[in-house]
Amino acid sequence: MAAMSLVLLLTLCITSILSAPLKRNSYNYIQPLANGDAQFDLGNRSYIANVVNPKAVLDLSSSTLPIGSSVPVTVISTTESLITQDLLQSVVASYLQGDDVFSEDFLAAVLVSSAATNATVDASALAYLNSYEGQLFVSGSSPASFQGSAPPSGPYLATVKVGLIELASVYLLYADSYRDFLYGAYDSNDGNGTFTSVPAYLARYWNPMIPVPSRIYSWADDRPLAGERVAVKDLYDIKGLQTSGGSQAWAYVTPLADGTAPSVQKLIDLGAVIVGKYKLAQFASGADPWQWQDEHYPFNPRGDGWLTCSASSSGGGCSIAAYEWLDYAIGSDTGSSMRRPAAVSGVYGQRPSQGLMTLERVMPLGGATDTAGVFCRDPYKWIRFSKAWYTPDTYQSTNLTGLSPLVVPDSQAYPKRILYPVEYLPLNNSAAEVVLQEFISNMSSLFNMTVEKFNFTATVQNATDARVSNLTYLTSGPLGVINAWTQWDVVAKPLITKWKELFDGRFPPIDPARRPGWVKFNETLNNAATYQTALQAKNVAVEWYEQNLQFSTAESCSESVMLYDIGPGGKPSFREQNLNESPAASYLAIKPPTAKITGANICPIYGCADFTIPIGQVPYFSNVTYHEEMVPVTINMVVKRGCDFVLLNMIEKMADAGILKTVKTGRTPF
Ligand SMILES: *[C@@H]1O[C@H](CO)[C@@H](O)[C@H](O)[C@H]1NC(C)=O
Ligand SMILES: *[C@@H]1O[C@H](CO)[C@@H](O)[C@H](O)[C@H]1NC(C)=O
Ligand SMILES: *[C@@H]1O[C@H](CO)[C@@H](O)[C@H](O)[C@H]1NC(C)=O
Ligand SMILES: *[C@@H]1O[C@H](CO)[C@@H](O)[C@H](O)[C@H]1NC(C)=O
Ligand SMILES: *[C@@H]1O[C@H](CO)[C@@H](O)[C@H](O)[C@H]1NC(C)=O
Ligand SMILES: *[C@@H]1O[C@H](CO)[C@@H](O)[C@H](O)[C@H]1NC(C)=O
Ligand SMILES: *[C@@H]1O[C@H](CO)[C@@H](O)[C@H](O)[C@H]1NC(C)=O
Ligand SMILES: *[C@@H]1O[C@H](CO)[C@@H](O)[C@H](O)[C@H]1NC(C)=O
Ligand SMILES: *[C@@H]1O[C@H](CO)[C@@H](O)[C@H](O)[C@H]1NC(C)=O
Ligand SMILES: *[C@@H]1O[C@H](CO)[C@@H](O)[C@H](O)[C@H]1NC(C)=O
Ligand SMILES: *[C@@H]1O[C@H](CO)[C@@H](O)[C@H](O)[C@H]1NC(C)=O
Ligand SMILES: *[C@@H]1O[C@H](CO)[C@@H](O)[C@H](O)[C@H]1NC(C)=O
């Protein structure tokens, strides 16, 4: 029995002739979905209702509605005893203002549950509701009660059964018009944590449909991420959903996930809502857009709409740049896969310190270089998510990272120096460098930091220990083995073996970014033993870095913050290869002429935290739209491993000071 002492269901029904036009669109049932759930339209908006596992069941001895009928309903919880027009109007206004899923179309019926013992609905309230559609048909004022718990306030689809009414959660279907997702998904509410992929295709769009639940459902939920909508890179397992890693061949030989990655489960436990799986470069490679064969390359809303989304968390950065209805996208970074997509979409995104998040049940690339990050438009929300997600209960074990235990202070022990590496900066586009210089001057004055130009390459090469001074060796040797072995062992070899068995010795159909490497994979060079040796070699380099280059002092978690650019330096980089040949455009992943390694490779070697931060935008003339467009300008901020929260606190202070801002969705971030 629910705590509610009184529940009133008011059902408004159309009479045969209406004098005034309807204030709301009427319910239009479209089809039962393959999984038994319902799809319906209200006006030009399409919804899914989870009728298989309804959210709540209301006992109702008598109803004037026909058995089996369905009606959109708005649930309102209140402590008031007198339900008036003013009360309902202000509730409806707050729903309309705070939620994109609710609409007045759900006022076909209203379910008021009041905690007051003597609640009544007055005439003004009835008249108000009546105004939404013809004449009041029935008003049930007999007390009713929920089986189990009362549902959260918000829009539902009610289905009338004998002696009861079922309330199904509703999901507004958004068209993924930038085609950044593989598919939409929602919690099946089966009590077992199983998710369902959206079994609907709307012929009026070409796009996957993404189901988004009402935000109102979470208004009374005080968990840190309650109601936050999260897209997930399709290499994290979610129970009931297919994990593809961007490969149909992999999906073919892999059953639906029978469990959820602990990193994703943690988000669900924190109140987040998973809305779907987004596109990635196949097997988390760094493939350029024109190398994608299995999936169609996602679109970037910025600039002319023809800019790259980079790789591998491509659909994540671009979807956050695209959709107001999406709050976060989680992805992974082995070599650049969070940081560069964030750069080209002009959003916040990080590679956290090595080991900050478990990657159990996540398709691996390099076991000891993979990391989990999150994209967001709003610095405050990004910080809130990161601090809730990266807690010690889900750190990786040190025998997995091969590094010393993580120490992650949440303090104001800020860096004293801003390091400006001369072989990685200035930004390639001089207009973008102006944006960067203003950012640096604002940051240094806010934190009283000095700005120091230094040569990263020379500093490392100057190390006396030969095991740490050779950057070429560190990237091609230890990092090469770490980045190759885990995926070979866990993904490539099983896939190749299985495909051979199934298809008369054939090699699986995969994208060119991986095919040659897998065909000639050498297990003499890359194996479990060389992997362990590589971990030790990497650890020597990390220990050196944390004592000599970015180190802790009594006053600073990381004595310096190092800046560099992981993106195209304020130039546009395009999804269409030839467009990048122009000097006004740029390819990605360019190693600067005097550097030994790309800036992207620094933290995969040294385990440090590397955040991509949007700081501005600059114009370019587009050879796609033949119009002036804007390209985002971002900067990467690097601190010693473990100083993630201190860097987040710095970012919060910079947001408070107006130096950093929430970016917009669409063509321009600012
Ligand atoms: C959908 O209908 C609403 C009015 O109900 C209208 O404002 C909106 O422009 C319509 N959208 C589209 C895409 O037709
Ligand atoms: C309900 O009871 C409370 C307290 O007894 C009283 O103040 C209130 O006026 C009553 N409301 C109605 C609508 O009768
Ligand atoms: C939930 O899981 C249990 C144990 O795996 C199973 O017996 C039960 O049928 C499942 N329930 C649903 C609704 O799938
Ligand atoms: C790490 O070490 C713990 C205890 O020493 C052990 O139980 C665990 O299996 C090890 N994990 C790996 C990945 O080696
Ligand atoms: C940085 O140092 C390296 C190694 O000494 C040198 O080759 C390179 O030219 C330097 N780069 C710049 C921009 O000074
Ligand atoms: C700023 O830092 C310098 C050292 O770099 C120090 O001498 C000075 O006192 C600091 N100023 C403030 C206001 O903290
Ligand atoms: C190299 O090391 C020497 C000796 O410690 C030092 O004087 C010099 O400044 C260092 N150079 C660089 C580029 O770090
Ligand atoms: C650095 O390592 C690379 C690759 O292992 C090797 O070819 C090169 O000779 C080394 N350079 C030095 C200066 O030792
Ligand atoms: C694999 O690498 C080893 C060691 O470098 C080499 O001897 C061997 O020829 C390689 N095997 C193949 C098939 O290339
Ligand atoms: C557009 O094309 C013109 C003519 O080929 C070229 O000069 C210009 O650099 C191109 N612009 C961009 C942004 O690629
Ligand atoms: C700057 O852009 C030019 C033209 O695209 C390119 O050749 C050069 O490699 C870029 N430099 C850096 C450091 O990215
Ligand atoms: C940043 O610094 C510039 C001058 O370099 C100044 O005009 C601007 O107001 C500063 N912005 C903020 C938000 O402090």
C-alpha cells in the first residue's frame, strides 16, 4: 500500500461535438513494438511506453474507461488538501518549463495523489482540466491506492485493466539527425536491470530514434546524477544490449550482454538514465572518417556540418555538441579517443589519470592504457559527474595498471606554473592562438601562476636514465605492446578463430584500420610475457615523470599544469579526406616537426590526467557551405596522475570567474 492517503483520477474525454478547438493533441496509438511495449504519437511527437513492465499499478474498483483502453496521464504529487486551478496551473507550468518530454497532451487524464487526508478537487480545478478537452467525463474521487510504491510525478501512459490501472513510463523519441548513435535503448524495468534497444524505426526519418524519459521522474530523487541522460560508447556492456565495438562481425559472434559494466552500473546507481549506444571507430581504433566501412561516419554539428568527429569516441563528442536533450556521453581513451573528439566538437572531455575507473566488461584496446572519460557541455555538470563517478570503489587495481596506487586529493592545491611546450604550441591557426593567449593570461592571473615556456622533448631527453630518455622507444616499445596485446588476446584472436570456423577459413570483414595489424600480428613480439615487461618499463617512465616533470609539492598536487593542443590547432579538419589538403585546413594526429611524439601520447605513457577544454572559436571559409563558419578552439590541460579533482576544482574556479563557459549545441559552441 502506498503512503498516499488519497488518489484521485480525473479523466477528461472528448464529447462528440466541440465548439472550441482542442488545446491538446489526442492520443494516437501507432503499433505494438516487437518487445511488447507500445509506440504512440501525440501530435507530431512519438513516444514509447513501457507497458510490459509498468512503473506502477493503481487499484481502482470501478472505472468508466473501457477495459484495455489507454490514455496519456499526468501524475501530480502534492501535500495540499485543496486542489485548485492555481495549484494545477503552476504545476503544469513547472512541468512544461523543466521538462522536454511532458506536454499538455498528457493532460488527457490527471492523477493527483495528495498526502493530505481530506484532499478534494475544487470546481476551478475541474474547469481548468476541462478546458483541455471538451467536457469532463468522469471524476473519480474515491480513495485508491497503489500496489507497491507510488510512481514519481510526470507523464505516463495509463492502461485500464480489470480493477486496476497500469501506469507505464513514457519515453519521447528524438531523431538522432546527426546519426551519431548506433541505437537508442531504455531500461526494461524488469527488476533485473535489463535494457531494451528501441525496436522502432520511423520512416519519416533516416535516423536511429533515441528514447528520453521525462526529467520530472527524477525531481524528487536526490542522487547525484538523478535523471541525467547518458549516451554510452558501444564498447561498454549493458545487460540485454548488443555490444558491437563498431563491428557487425563482432556482434555476429557475440551474444547480447548478460551483465552491465560496473562503470555503467555505477552511473545507473547514481540515478543516471542510459539512452543509447553511440558510434565509435571500429575496435576503438584511431581510424580517419574515410576509413569507416562498417558504420556510416557520424556527423559533427559544428561549423559547416562537414567537420570530423575524430575517433574513436566519435559519436559521443558529436552527440553532446548536437543535442540539448542529451547531458553526457561516456567513452574511452587509449591514445586520444576522448580528448580529440572533445576537441573537434568543442566540448569538455577527459582522459583521467590511469586507473581511475574500472574497465571491466568494456571491450579493451590496451589493458593498461585504456581509460574512461565523459563528454559534457557544462563545466559544472562535467565536474559533478566526474567527482561522482571517479570514486575509489571503482579504481583499477595496481597490478592491472602496473603503477603505484592512486592518490586523488580533492583540494585547492593548485599548480604554480603553466608549462607552455614550445614544440607543441603555438596553435597552428594564429587567430586561435590569440584566444589561447587570452585564456592563459586569465588563468595565470586568477591563480597567480607563472607561465613558463619549455621544451618537453628536450626535458625528457635530458634524463640521465636511458630507460626514460628515449621517447621513440617508449611509444613504439612498451606502449606499442600494451596497446596491441590486450585487444588481440580478448577480441581479435577469438573473433578471427570463430569466423574461420564458421565461414570455411575466412578472415572476418573488418575495417582497414585494424585489418593489416591483425593479419600480421606477431605473438613472438606481443604476448603475455612481453606485456608484463612493457608494464614495468612504463612504470619506470611514470616514476621518473612524477619526480622530475610533473610532481607534487607541499603546496601543489601537480606543481605544473601543462598545455598543448590535441586538435587541429584552430583549423577545420574535415570528414572528407581531400578537403584536408588545403593549407587552411588540417589533418588530425599530426606530430609537430620538432617533437618526438604527438602530444596525445604523453599521458598514455605517463599515466597523467589530460582534459580537453573548449575556450573559443575562430572563423573559416567553408568549401562545403561556401559560407563563413566557426571552428571550435580547445586546449588540453595536463596534470600529474592523481590530480584530476584538483584540476576539476581549478576549472570550477575558472567557470566562476567567467573564463570558462557552458558551450552551446549546434553550429557554434559560443
Ligand atoms: C510540432 O507541433 C508543434 C505544435 O504542436 C509545433 O510547434 C512544431 O513546430 C511541430 N514540429 C514539427 C517538426 O513539425
Ligand atoms: C483539511 O484538513 C486540514 C487540517 O485539518 C484543514 O486545515 C484544511 O482546511 C482541510 N482541507 C479541506 C479542503 O477541507
Ligand atoms: C530475473 O532474473 C532471475 C534470475 O536470473 C530470473 O529467474 C527471472 O526470470 C528474471 N526476471 C525477469 C523479469 O526477467
Ligand atoms: C591483482 O592482485 C590481487 C591480489 O594480489 C589478485 O587477487 C588479483 O587477481 C590480481 N589481478 C590481476 C589482474 O592480476
Ligand atoms: C626541442 O628540443 C628538441 C631536442 O633537443 C629539439 O630537437 C627541438 O628542435 C626543440 N624544439 C623547439 C621548438 O625548440
Ligand atoms: C604570486 O606568486 C609569486 C611567486 O610566483 C609570489 O611572490 C606572490 O606573493 C604571489 N602573489 C599572490 C597574491 O599570491
Ligand atoms: C638538462 O640537464 C642539465 C643538468 O641537470 C640542466 O642544466 C639543463 O637545464 C637541462 N636541460 C633541459 C632542457 O632540461
Ligand atoms: C630510441 O629507441 C629507438 C626505438 O627503440 C631506437 O631505434 C633508437 O636508436 C633509440 N635512440 C637512442 C638515442 O637510443
Ligand atoms: C615475429 O617477430 C620475431 C621477433 O622479432 C621475428 O623473429 C619473427 O620473424 C616475426 N614473425 C613474423 C611472422 O613476422
Ligand atoms: C577552400 O578552397 C580554396 C580554393 O581551393 C582554398 O584556397 C582554401 O584554403 C580552402 N579553405 C579551406 C578552409 O579549406
Ligand atoms: C600546421 O598546418 C600546416 C598546414 O596544414 C601543416 O603542414 C603543419 O604540419 C601544421 N603544424 C602543426 C604543428 O600542426
Ligand atoms: C581575460 O583577459 C582579457 C585580457 O587579456 C580581459 O579582457 C578579459 O576580460 C578577461 N576575461 C575574464 C573572464 O577574466
